[in-house]
Amino acid sequence: MKKYWLIGVFLLALPLVGCGNDGSLTVTDAWSRSLPASADTGAVYFTITNHSGQDDILTGVSVPVAKMAELHHSTMAGDVMKMEPLPGGVLNIPDGETVIFEPGGLHVMLMELTAPLTAGESFSATLHFQDAGDIAVTVSVKE
């Protein structure tokens, strides 16, 4: 009897654990460029808006179309544009702010693509946040 009571208490408490995103942190306009089937790398862009009442941290991104996905930013070194991983591989998303991932700036670098990125198609991506949990988005592939 005691065993069933403990199971009941656990099931009642389950919704309180890892509640995830309540909608106050949103990810919109996720897209990627189409690439030739032979391409080994690509990028994903999107907009994150945080109205959660607290800062949050984007800790990573998972996609089924690449073996690795890293948070990167572009910087100019003289006349050369360089893409580098973000320090620590994470990004702070301040409360009340909108952070835009766009060409020439912040982006998710896809490495070792496992599927072609074809215009008109889409793929899923999951963004991992420290407090909001996982947020799944659909990435549209554009010309």
C-alpha cells in the first residue's frame, strides 16, 4: 500500500518538474539557405524574444540534418569575415530583449550535414534553454 501511495505522490508532483517554456520566450522566423547536395556545412537563422521576466541562456541546438550544431557569430578580421563559436558555446538572452540570428551575425553553424538543404523543404530544430527548457521549431529552407 505504501508503494502505491509513493507512486501517487510522484505522479502528482510530475507536472511541477521541468515545466519548460510557458510561451514567454519565443523563437520565430527560423530559416536556412538551400545548398547543393555536396555541401558539408550550413547555417540556421531565427529570432528569439524573451518576455519571461528573467534572463535565460541558449545552451545549444539540436537538428536531425547535421551531426553537429554550434552557436556561432561572424566577425571581421581586416577584410575577411570569420565565423567563430560563441565563447563557452552559449548565449545570454536578456529579459525584455529580442536577439536576431542573421547572415553576417549570430547563427547556428551546421556541420557534417546528413541531408541536403533543399529550397521549399523544412526540417526540425530544438533550441535548448537553461530555464525555458527545449523549444522545437520548424526551419524553412529558402533559396
